[in-house]
Amino acid sequence: MGNQILASIIQGIIWFLNIFNWLIVINALLSWIMPSTHPIRIFIGRIVEPFIAPFRGLTKGFGSSTLPVDFSPLFAYIFLRIIIMLLDRLRYMIMF
């Protein structure tokens, strides 16, 4: 019984992280077609920017500041996918 509850909590966290991942992708795609002052971009940016900011600091070390493409959303997306994969394996181990 306790294992099922823990597995359900982990599944909820996985769903939240998947939604957050989609917000990162949507924000990156909207940055190509909408101005940064658009209300939708501002709203999504307030949600995802605190998470992307540390990855932006990492990309400055790569010298990508001279490139017109910001790779920090990609790194944040990959990081979250790894966390989701690990949580999913943990959930599977708890259930069986």
C-alpha cells in the first residue's frame, strides 16, 4: 500500500516535469515568432526563466555568446529528460 502511494507521488512529479519541459519548448519556439514583450511570452518566461538561467550561465563558458542561438533551453530540456528518466526507473523499481 505504501509503495503504491510513493509510486503515485513520483508519477505526479514526472507529470509536472513533463509539463515544465513542454513550457521550455514552447517558450523557445515562441521566441522565434513573438516579441519578448508579448503577454504570453512574459507569462511563460516567468515560469521557466528561473530554471533556464543557471544553464545560460553554463553556455557562456562555451563561448556561445557570440552565436545568435541560445542553447540554454536545450540543456535545461535534456537535464529534465534525464531526471524524468531516473524518476521513472525509480517508480518502476518501487512498484515491482
